[in-house]
Amino acid sequence: MIKLKPKTMKKLLSITAGVLSAFTVSAQCPQITCPSNITVNNAPGTCGAVVNYVTPVGVNPCGSGTQTFNYTGSLQTFTVPAGVTKITIEAWGAQGQGGNGGLGGYVKGDLVVTPGQTLNIYVGGQDGYNGGGLGHAATPRNGGGASDVRVGGTTLNDRVIVAGGGGSSSGDGNYQGGHGGGGNCGANYCGGGGGIGYGGNGGAGGLNGGTGNTSCHSGGAGGGGLNSGGSKSCNTCYTSTCGTDGVFGVGGNGDTWENGICYNSYGGTSGGGGGYYGGGGSSVGNCGSGGGGGGSSWTGSLTNNVLTGGLKTGNGEVKFSWTGGPATTTQTAGLPDGATFPVGVTTNWYKVEDGLGNADSCSFTVTVVDNEAPSITCPGDTTICWGVYNANITSSDNCPGATV
């Protein structure tokens, strides 16, 4: 356990458009702790001992934190903290409008970043912000907007992760919009779910956008895919009135054809959800408009990705988390774990660095005690009458330097 003095603590505030996050970190970063001093006896017959200890490993707690971005209806930004090289991104698309709007999709993945880099965040709104298609009704029927993160710019091509929005639902019949990311999935994408309708359901998106329903009664629109948007639904009884197809980043719009019966009695038309590709919009129906298609979700080249369809109600959300900056540990003096330490005192020093000029160090001693007495061997008793006698006396010790 590392105990920090009050003066070593500081409060960091990170402010972005519409978001205020606060987290407490230690001013001593990185940090390292060594084991207690060690004392052992020598191994029998040797002038040392093999000593094992837990090798110190430094950490960088200053690099850990989270930040959540909620819907604001505008661009939000985030600056990567010092020492952070990877961020885990979670994003939820917005739900479509209407009494039974499709739910927003969920995505998660790890993004490699550079300290000081700016990330651009767009949080989808249930009102259609960030790609939701327009519905046409007496009450709002827009598709839910996608939530995404963009790197290097603010265009749709700069997106690195996208959570699809849900399609909106019609007023009459309350036919459900397709769920964002609720269709067929691949390694880094999930197509949008197809909308539900009286005339039939729209197809789920996958590698390509789903097909919208075409019938005398309005059906559901298709969900967005990886390579194309969901297609519109059409009503052949009203001179083939149709919604519009979803396109790259934007859901299709519901049909604008409004006669008194359909508009006032049947609740209007439904917009497709925004996504990597948007879901299709629905046509007018004489028994209620079908639901708009859900937008597709996508994680690009991010690693450790997770994609789940139809999880989020209401507006979308984006969350960043990071678990510590770099901490490189080196031994600068002494001997490593498992080495043979000589009799005497050896001081081990370890150092941790974060690559930004910040460092911490610690030390501990290993004392090997020679508790083995030297030995001496003398010849047996000898009697001489006169002269010089040379006795053969020998000595030995586990450590060099024994004298007779």
C-alpha cells in the first residue's frame, strides 16, 4: 500500500462542451514500491546464498480515469491526457422517436492514441441529431441519431467507431422501428434491424443494407448495413409512395405524402436510424406507417471490440476510460531475483519512468550472514630429541581469506 501525503494530491478538471468531469490523481507519478530488507544465512559450504524476492514493478496511477459524454446536440471534444496511449471507447446510439422506437445499439473497442491528441465526439439524439432520418407526423417521428468518435477531422470518413441509432415508430399501430445494430453481424460490424409494419417487415441489415417492404399496406423499412444503407418501404396502393433509402451516416426520411386521412388518423411516417450506414425511411400507410430501419454499428480497426444491438433508450451516450499510462521499470543496482548473493550487504535499486521525464525509485538491502565457522586440522602429537620439526597444519573456510 502506498501512502500519499495530502500535499501530493491534486484535483484535475477536464472540461468539454456540455460535459464536466473530475477525477483525483496522485501528484507522484509514476510510483514504485520495493520489498522490505532481507537477511539470510549463507548456504552450507558456500560464500553466498540464492535469494528470491518479488521484483518491484512500477505503476502510473495518474494515467487512470473515465469521462462520459451525454447528448448536447453539438460537437464535443476530448484531449488525451499525458502518458495515455490507449483509450477504451463505449458508445450507445439513440432510440428512435415514437411510442415504440427502436433502441440504440452498443459498441466497445480499444483505440490507440497519442498524449495531447484531440478526439471529436458526436452523441446521438432521440430527436435525430447525428444522422437520424426525418419522420413526418403531427408528433415527432425521427429516427435516433448515431453516436460516434472521429479522429483527425469531423467528417463521416473520420469516424473510428459508430453505435447505430434506432428507427422511429409510427403513430397508428405503433409498429416498432428497427433496433440500432440489431441486424446481422460480422467481425467489426452489426447491421441495423428491420422495421416492423402492417404490410410486412423490413429486412435486417448485414454486409449490405436490408430490403424495405413493398406492399399495398405500409411495411417496415430495411436496416442499414456495412456497405450500404437500408432501403425504403413503399406503399403501392398510393401511387407507389415511398420513404427514402438510408445512406452513408444518415437514415432515410419517411414519405412526405400526406393526405388528411393518413396524416391525421394514422400517425404519419417513420425515419430511419443513423449509423455507419443509416436505416431506410417508411412510406405512408392506410393502416399505419411501418417502422423505420435501424442504423448499422461499426468498430473499424479498434481492438477487443464488442457489438450489441438494441440496448439504449432515450438519447445516446459515449464513455472513455483509460487504465494507467506507461511505466517502465528497470533495476539500476544490485542483483535480480533468484541470483546468488555474496556474503555481506547488497543494495538493490529499482527505478520506474513514464517516458515524460517523471520517475520514482526505491531500494532495499539483501544481507547474507556467514554463520559457518572455519576449520583447522593439526597433525598428531610427535616427539623429537633435537632439530626442527615442520608440522603440516591445514585450514578451510567457506569464504576465502582464512589464515592460520
